[in-house]
Amino acid sequence: MRWLMALGERTRPETPSYAEDPAPGKARALALVDDFADLFTVLKEWRQSYGEELTAWAAQVEADDIEDLPAQLIAQWEGAPDRLDTRRGGYVQVSDYRDVPVRPGISARTPTGLSLWTTAR
């Protein structure tokens, strides 16, 4: 199992916390890493390209190569359960969205369970 992370899309300026969860292949940026902690390194790099405050979605997947993701993974994508929001000062808020009913690809949901703040410098 590896971690797949996609850059979220903040498409509603009137709702700054809203961020779409794009399916693999539709995201502006996508990363596949071995360990959850590696996602913070990717976020640090994405901040340089996409801005200080961004949202990313991550999920554990069975995949070996980001260039050749399993077709079943893409076809059955219902959204990632973990949301990572970068904040000013190098902080990252991690929220768990497991077991939260929502339409696929939409992240206007309220997290349950863990919400963690950490620094990613």
C-alpha cells in the first residue's frame, strides 16, 4: 500500500474552505509516496509552485507507478479520506473524512475523528 495525494481545487471563492477532491488523472498535481510522512515533503514542494495556502487529498492505494495507476482505482474513485490543508507559518492541518457521507469528488463535508496540526518545514 502507498499514499496517493492530489492537489485539491478551491473553486468557490465565496467559500474559502471548500476544495474539490479531483479524481486521479484530473488533478493539477498528483503524488505517490511510500509513507504518509512523505506527503509533507510533497506539500512543501507544491507550496512553491501553487501558493502558500492549498488543500490536498490523500488516500492509501495499491499502486506501483503514478504513470500507470490501476484502471479500477480511477474508475471507482469516490474521493480521498484524508484532507491536508497548508496554513501560513509552515503548518499543515490534517483532517480525517472517513465515514462522512458525501457525493463523490466534493469536500464540503465536516471532518470526524482526527484533526491534527503539524509543521512541515
